[in-house]
Amino acid sequence: MSKSETVTIEILKDETLSKNWYHLRNITFRYTDAEGRAKVLKRETYDRGNGATILLYDPRRDVVVLVRQFRVPTYVNGGTGWMLETPAGLLDGDAPEDAIRREAMEETGYHVGAVRSLFKAYMSPGAVTEIVHCFAAVIDIEDRVEEGGGLASEDEDIEVVELGLDDAMAMIASGEICDGKTIMLLQWAVMNRDSLKAGASVAP
């Protein structure tokens, strides 16, 4: 029997610390370990809802479509604030597949047809509740039907960036791409590049 099957958790208090943009909570819980020892612990959790992200890959040009935008948390942590990322956004009540098609169009201007669900991941489980649903889609230059750039109503100022897949991988090594979800999806693309080029499909 694993430790996770013998440990018990009891939520004692769930306090809202802030509900400005998202929901910051202070959770008090009783943790009883495998030996029966109980501790009362407190942890803060940040609840911003679940999200989705997508790798847009053009197999004919061997190009991925990324977006560059300003991220305040990375700026105050010593970075430039400008991040190269796969298109992404919150679900906002939609199914993950519908949400990521919407976000891809808003951010990049690409109309996305068939998508392949790859995996879902917690990006920072020590503090953030968000699950990110990760997708991939094959696109063609003709699928770009709008300019993209995000929504002005949401104060988005997004630059669409097209990179060769090898160039994008080199930017991981150089530190120019340092976003977790983007690194995972680019690595998936490299591992599956031959089959994507052969079939121009993301079907399982």
C-alpha cells in the first residue's frame, strides 16, 4: 500500500484572502500521516481556473507558431517580462477543445480544425490550482485568416512569432524560451516531427 493510500486529509477552514482578479485562499487542514501522527497545517492556494494551450505546427514549413507577450510576474522576478509561449488561455466555462480553438484564433489569427489532446498538467502544484490541457494541431499558412494579437478589451498586446522548430528548440537551450508548457509542447513536436510531416495530421 502506498503512502498516499494511508494518509488522510481533512479540510478545517477555507478562507478567502483576496478575490480581486483571481481567488487567493488560505487552507487550514489536518494531515494525518502513515504512522497516524496528525498535524494541522496551513497553505495558501491561488485559484485562477483551468486553462488550455496548443502547439500549432506547420509540417510543410517545419514551423511552429508562438506568441510573445508581457508577463508581469516574470518581470518582477528579474526577467525582461517578455515571454515566448504557445497560445493559451483560461477555459472560461468552455470545453478545453473549444476554449483552445478560440484562444488560437484570438492570439494568432489561425483557424484551427482538428486538435489532438496530448496531456494535462499542473504547472505549479505547490501553490496554483490550475490544470492546463495541452493540445497540438497541424496548420497551414492559408489557415491564418485574421491578424491575431489578442483582444483589446482584455488589454492584450500579443506579437505572433513563427519559428523553425529547430530554432525554437535552440531558444530553449539559450534561455530565450523558458515557459514550462511551451518547452513541453516543443519537445513533443520534436519527438513526433517525422510522423507529423508524413501524415500532416494530429490524429492519435
